[in-house]
Amino acid sequence: MGYWFLVIAIVSEVIGTLALKASNEFTHWFYSSASIVSYVVAFYFLSLVLKTVPIGIAYAIWAGMGIVLVASISAIVYKEIPDTAAIIGMVLIISGVVIMNVFSKSAAH
């Protein structure tokens, strides 16, 4: 169940971050509210994840996937196209998360 909660935490965090940009420094109440609610949901579900998944693994997946998803969606929604260095960085982030999950003994907790 922990990894399903992690998916919810990641999706909520991504929604919160995208809404934060749309809130225009908290001047649009709908996006501001969506951002706050999304972050509360994200942290709540992340707290549930930590009951069954080691914190280092959970945070690596949460942060890594959040970075990649926000950058990818921002490229479409906000036309913030990542350059080559950013793409290489995201590939390295994904690679690092995969390595942690496949080879780390702490992932088997």
C-alpha cells in the first residue's frame, strides 16, 4: 500500500507545484487554494508512505519523480522547454532513483 500512497503524494505535489505557478504569487484564490490543499494532501500521504517505505527511498522517488513530472508538464503547459543539460539531469535523477531501488539494501526494508 505504501507505494500507492507514494503515487498519490507525488501527483498531489505535482498539482500543488503547478497550481503554485498559476497562483501568480497567491493573487488568484482558486490556484492558491488548490496549491495549499494539494501540498497538504501530498504531505499527508507521504507521512503514510513512511510507515512502510524507508525515508531515503521514499523521498528519492517523491522528489525525483516530482522534478521530472513538473518539468515535463511545465514544458507543455507553460512552454518552459528544458534544455539539453536539464534533460540530462532528469535522466540522471531517474537513473539514480532506479539504482537506489534495484541495488540498495535499504530499499528492501
